[in-house]
Amino acid sequence: MFCARKPVKYAMVTQLSAFHSVNRLCSLLNISTRGYWAWRGRAPCARKQQDDLLITRMITLHQDSRGTYGIKRLQSDLKDELRFHGKTRLSRLMKLAGLKATNQPRYKMTTNSRHDYPIAPNLLARDFNPFSINIAWVSDITYIKTLEGWLYLATVLDLYSRKIIGWSLSARLKTPLIIDALNMAVKQRQAGKKVIIHSDRGSQYASHSYQTELGKHGLICSMSGKGCCYDNAVMESFYHTLKTELMRGKVFITRAEAINAIFDYIEVFYNRRRKHSTLGYLSPVDYESAA
């Protein structure tokens, strides 16, 4: 907001002047009160007034998305409010307001596929769009850096809605981590048997204890081809999204701080509020409700 152009700042002062003094707001936004009152004295055209209102709303929506939404998701939010505006106009106003979506390079997976356990066939075969819930789930592990040391996150995602249905965190990269995430998914979904659950061929997923757990619940194991991250692309995409939107420029001091932040991201924001282009710009929870 502080890098926005003056007309945007003037509009914000007008919006907030009912709660704070104009002098204080101008000082915080590094603009002159004289310039603000001169701007207020002009008679803006109808389109300019609409632009100012749009910018104010876009700033609010961008903040609500935790700084993660780009032009497509902002356009979807505004469409939900029955405000139909072209992408070109919104892109211009987004630039004028100094709004940018977060972005950063993709992260590597962490599991070790060098082991002597049996490998399951790739039953999923990159069919990432099942017609209903509880047909195909995917799972993987990633790492979270804290000043106390590494924290490992295992998740289970339902491909139908992209909803995270199971997750677990641990300071140790061991098989119980993925079993905890699996059991959370099973308990939450109450799914019948014959659900495919796909993962890479890492030692944790190929282990006897994990495979026994799958058999106990009647789940069908599927594994990616050797060294082929694209076979589990949706799960990789989720981790990229999480690390981009939650962790960019942030260092967690403790593991407890990271755990709280990840809980909030998954359960409060990602599953319930974050819009997905794959789901027609609905959140996973809304997409399942609309089915």
C-alpha cells in the first residue's frame, strides 16, 4: 500500500477519514494534507470515481488473500460481488495500487526411493480429475525450515476437490508421519474401500507398516514412476503453493510457530477460502458443497 500512487492513497484517506484524522492518515501514507485537499476539491468523472472504489475493494481482497491473489482470482472475487470488469482494466488498477501476487521457484521432494521394498504400479496414470470424492487421493512429504531445525509435513489430498483431507507434522522424517496423515484422511472421509491413494515410491510409502495400514482400510496403493515428479503433480503443486503463499520472505523461529501457521493456512485459508482455477474459482469446501 505504501508504494501505491498518490490517487490511490488519497482514496484510502477518504475511506478511512471517518475513523482517523486526515492529518494522521496523510502522515502515515507519506502524502501532504494540502495535496489531499486539493485532490478532494476536484470533481472526478464517474469512471474515475469507480476506479477509486475498485482499487479500494481490490486492496481489501488482496489483503484478505494474504497477498496471494493475482489478477484472475481478484477478477473472480469481484465477479462474485456482481461487479463485472475487464481483465485489462483490473490489471491497470492493480499496478496502480502496487499490488502483486507472491511467486517463487518450485521446491524439490524429500523422499528416498533407494530401498528394497516392493513398488506398487502407477494406477493413477496422471488421471488427476476424478468425477467424485473418494475415488483418488494423493500424498507426499515436504520440509519446512525453522531456526529450531527441520519440520516435515505429510499431506493427503482428494483429487476431486483438491481438498487437504489429512495432514501431519513431525520433527522426524519417519513412517509414522505419513500414517498419521493417512489416518486423519480416513477418519475425516469415512470412505468405503477401493479408494486409490497415490504417492511417490519413497521408503516411507513403500514400508511394510504403511502398506499394512493401507490394507487395513482397504485402500489401493499407486506409486509414481521412478524419478517422475509429474506423476504426482497435483501434490507437488500444493506444496509449491503453500511455500509461496505462506513462507515467502518469512523465517519461522520455532517449530511451534510453524505448526500454528500451517494449521491456519490449511484449515482456515486453503480448504475454505482459497479459490482454485481448476475448480472454477471455488474453494475446495465450496466445490464439494456445490456438487
